[in-house]
Amino acid sequence: MNHYDEIRGEPGYEEEGIYKNGRKEGTWRLYSLSGDLTGVEFYKWGNKDGVCQYFGINGTVLREESWRALNPDKAYDTLTVEDIDHLDKYKTVIVKNDGVAIKDGTWKFYDPSTGMVARTETYTLGKREVAKSTTNTTAANAPKTATKPKEVLDFEKKTGKKKVKVQNGSTF
């Protein structure tokens, strides 16, 4: 059993599981320092692999994360993934291996008060998928743009400021 004390505001915890060749392997359980089960993680080659679950104090599921372990002994790894153009087919891809697990699959975040799924995120080989709309864009579901207050528009008109595209900080 590994013990980690509280540090920099993060709660301490204990974890138990087995090591194989000096790396975490199989099922690992996480416990709060008071002994409550706070998580169940699955490891392969020392990296998270599969669906890991994390729990609140009362035992309710807070979130489920889906991981894919890469073999740290290889510079590149070959993975089989679902073909997004043909959902009933799979394709093989070669990825550079940084020796870590990558997000792959659906992540679910639960509302602790109701136990219902509050939101989901889907990842493919570490990249978050953006939900695609199946309907045409209309004024009702078009992206909203921030409107400037009248005073700002008047000031810009007075100073001769030209309209420029604003960066919103999006990484997509």
C-alpha cells in the first residue's frame, strides 16, 4: 500500500495494487486517509488503461474516465481505432509513444446530488471530439457573438478604430 500525505491543499490518499516489473499493473484502489474508497483505476505497463471510476464520500460515482495505455518500451505504438467515416469498421494507426496513457473514449461527469450524468466528453487518441450538428445552422442555434455596449461602439467610432477579429482563446 502506498501512502501520500496532504500537500499544497490536495487531500492525501492511499492506494493499493500490484506491481509487475516495477510498474503498476491490474486493478488499483484509492482510499481517502479516513479509509473511504475514492477510486478504482486499471493499469497496464504502469499507465492507466480502461475505465477508471472515482467516488464521493457517500460512495456515489463522481466521474468515469476512459484511458488507453501505451507500451513505454516502444517509441511508436500501433492502435486499432474505430473509423469515423465507417462506424462499423476499424483501422490501424501508428502513434508516437511518449510513455504515458492517453485519453480515449467517453468521460462521464456525474451530478453528486442526483447521481445522473451531468456532462460527457469523448476523446479519440488524446484529442477531444467536438459534437457535430446534424441539422442546418439557423439563427436559433447559431453561435452567439458578444455584443459591445453602446458606449464602447460610440468611443470606437469617435477614435476611428476599425473592426478587428477578436481571438477567443479557443484551441480548436
